[in-house]
Amino acid sequence: MAAAQKSQEVTDWAARAGWVVGLLLFIALLYWLMRQGWKWRGTLQGDLPELPQRPAQVGEPLLEAAGRYHGSTSAGQWLDRIVAHGLGTRSRAELILTDEGLQVRRPGAEDFFVPAGQLRGARLDTGIAGKVLTEGGLLIVTWELGGRRLDSGFRFDHSAAQAEWVEKINAMSGDNGVAATQQHKEGA
């Protein structure tokens, strides 16, 4: 006797649509939770004062470079990202170092200025929150904002210039720069 023929099962479109909608809602929930976490981190860092304003006269540029700003963290804590005042926003950046301080121009994000008196040193490092590169791939500038030390990470388009920036910023910050670099090497 011949085997009974069986027809192909019909797709249950209602069940499939339900799964797709459920998955999309789950993804939307995850994004919403990440956004809430980002906003909560900003609230926790609300004790940071406003960023210093750039003075009207910043003087002649000592060094200039273009590249990317990868974010700021608490000094020595390369995973503790600072998001308050837009410091957590990655962007293109143009850095200008003058005798007055470090000016960071960021198209699409808030510019900021670090007065020379608040610079605490610079070093070449491998990473900062969310970005890890080869040895010496990032310029990390340590500075102070409201009594709290921060590390800001930059990657230049022409990374060979980064070593010159380390020397110049450490010279500007005097003993503070030497102390900041030494503390990082010792793991403090």
C-alpha cells in the first residue's frame, strides 16, 4: 500500500509576528535601560562643577593636533567613565595647547578648556573606558576639575606627535605632571 501523502505545514504567521514583536520590545527595553544607566551615572557625577570657560585670549598655540576624543575617566580608574557635562561623549576633536591651557574643540559635542593650572600631567597608554589600543596608542591627559582628578583620552590622526604632547604637558604641569605619571606607573 502506498504511504499516505502529507502536505507541507502552513506557517503560523500570527505566532511568528508575535515572536518578532516580542523580540523588538525586548531590544527596545535593553536600550532604554542602558540610557537610564547613562543618565543615572550623570546624576551621580553631579558634584562635578561646570567646565572652565575658555578665556578670551588664549595666546599663541604651542601644539595643535586633530584626532578623536575617547572620553574621560576618574584618574587611575580607566573603566570609571565620566559622563557629566558631556565628557562621556566620544567625538572628533581638535586639541590646541597654549600657555593658558588645553583647548578641546569637539564638533557635535560640547567643547571644553583645561586651564594650565589644572593640568596634572600626560602619558601614553593603552586604553580608557571603551577603547583599548596598542602600547602607547592613546594620549592620556590628567587634569583636575573641582578637586577631582580626571584622565581624558585622545588618539591623534598622526599618533607620532603624541610623545611631544606628553613632554610639553608634563613640562607645563611641573611637579604635578611628574607626580601624576609616577602614581600611574606605580598603580596608585
